[in-house]
Amino acid sequence: MYRVCVDPTTREDISAAAAVHRDLGPHYTDAVSEALVERIGAEIDRRVDARLAQHGAGAAPAPAAPAAPAGNAAPGARPAWVSVAIAASSMGCGVAGTAIVVFATASNINGQVHNSITGAQVLLVALIWAVIAVVNVAYARRQR
């Protein structure tokens, strides 16, 4: 299915990136990967734009929803505690993930904890918090 839906030019670009990676070796992995991610991102954008255009052009207006009875939330609306639970669990996962990454190389010598934080650990902690931020922003935008 993937090969059928992909634009032939994009398919050729992906094949060329794989061949370049094979020819150049591991020293150029980052550059080849970045170029491939850009091409795949452009393909995803093209598909999303096509679906949005198709949806906007042929979509009929949705029928009006019946009014909710007094005192009840609108159908499909989530209770307020769900947002609080997601925020609290995100913070908990972020703190736990940060602690695991930061203290992964710690050593206990004579009852004192010694740890040196590497650049890789800092990048991993930043990645953890970036993913948490993206998930929370996506959830918040979906609620509108």
C-alpha cells in the first residue's frame, strides 16, 4: 500500500537516499537522515493538504447536534479532571524520566553519590520534555 500511494519522485528520492547512505557509509548518516526526513515530511504535508482540500470541497455541512439537557456536559466533552490527570501524569513521567537519565551513570562511593552529566544526557532530558510538551499542546488544541 505504501508504494502505491507514494509519488514516484518521492519513491526515487527515498531509494536514492538509501543508496547514498550505503555508498557514503556511517559518517554521513546524519546528513542523509535529515534530507530523508525532509522529503518524507514534504510527502506527508502533500497528503494532508490533498485530504483537507478533498474534505473541504466535497464535505456537506454537519447536521446540528441536539441541545444537551441542562446540567450535563456537551456530548463528547471530557470532564475537567481528565485535563488535570494528563497534566499530572505528564509531569510525573517527565520528572521520573529525567531522574532515570540523569542518575543512570551515578556511582555511590562511601555513601556519597557521584555523578557527571554528559551532553547526551542533557539532550535526552530535553527530548523527553519536548515530547511531553508536544503531547500536551496537541491535547489542548484538540479540545478546542
